[in-house]
Amino acid sequence: MIVVHHLNNSRSQRVLWLLEELGLPYEIVRYQRDPKTMLAPPELRAIHPLGKSPVISDGGVVVAESGAIVEYLLETYGQGRLQPAAGTPEQRRWTYFLHYAEGSAMTPLLMKLVFDRVESSPAPFFVRPIAKAIARKVLGSYVLPQIASHLDYLEAELAQRPWFAGTEFSAADIQMSFPLEAAAARAGLNASRPHLMDFLQRIHSRPAFQRALAQGGPYDLLK
């Protein structure tokens, strides 16, 4: 039995969605973030030394990292589903976006989250103006332009084809869901980029996505 070590409001929601798309049985072990630090609880370190989510266990196999989990599940159970045929342009795009989602797209989004917290966190009165000024400078001069550049790039990609790899829905779209949901929740993705907003609407309407939400519980990125 596949066990998903599921952290609330995290990338592990994508793993549940992938399993639902594949129709595979699984169990969920739930973990809650610390409400103050928003970090994963130390119990996750018993599963993987870094103590982060997503992590799955499948018999004696433990797999961490979203892209690695996607590849493991498709190689082991996919039977060719949710990925294009090898050697095709679609397969090359599939591989690219499978890794781009975490390797490039999430970096400026995480930086925005960090600097937003720096700007809003309590601090001694004599430090607060300096911290806010630094945070605003980094956000305005680097982070926000980087996010805009990535969103423009992705909007142009989906103007050419309905899904990230090609004409068929694939695991690359599952992987790309998290950065785009994060961008819509906290980084300015809106109706000014209609192809990306349409993508989010289409994935949220998929029955497997809805089943995964029901299994995973509250998912605040959708607010």
C-alpha cells in the first residue's frame, strides 16, 4: 500500500491528486504545520531525514521530492498514463515542466513569501523600518519582476497549447499546479493572464482533483 505522508497546505496535495488520476489505492498519514512557524512537525523526520513533505512510502521504498515522486509512481504504476510517448517533443516539454515547477518557478514565489514575512513580522521599533525597507527593496527590484517574467512566459506557453506538455493533460500539469496556485493566492496572478487562469479553472474542475481535495482536507492556497 502506498502511504502519503501528507502535510496540510503543502505540495503533497499534488501527490494525492496524481494518485486519484491514476486510480491507485493509498493511505494518508496526516501532519500539521506549526501555526507560528508554519514548519512541518519533527515527526516527519522519522520518515525522511529532512523532515519535509511530500514523502511517500511504498513497502520498503521511501521517496521524497515532488518530481521524484511523480516519476516513481508513473514508472511503477503508470502503464504509460499521464506522460507523452518517449522521444517526442511533448515528452521533452513534459520533462522540462516536471522539473521547472520546483527548479525555477517556485524560487521567486518562496522569496516573496519570506520577504513578505520580514516586512510584516514584529520587530523592535528601531529595527522595523530598516527591515521593511530592505524587504521592499528586494521585492520591488528583484522578486516581483522575476515572478512577472515567469508568469508572462507561462501565459505564452499556454497560448500555444491547452496543457503544458501538449494537447493532452499530463503529470506535468499536476506538477505545475502548485506554483500557479501559489501565484494566484499571493503573487498577483489574475485575469490579466487569461490562459493561466483558465488552466487553474480547468484543473480545479477535474473529478480527480476534487476527490484529492476531499481526501487531503483544507487547502488554503485555493483561497
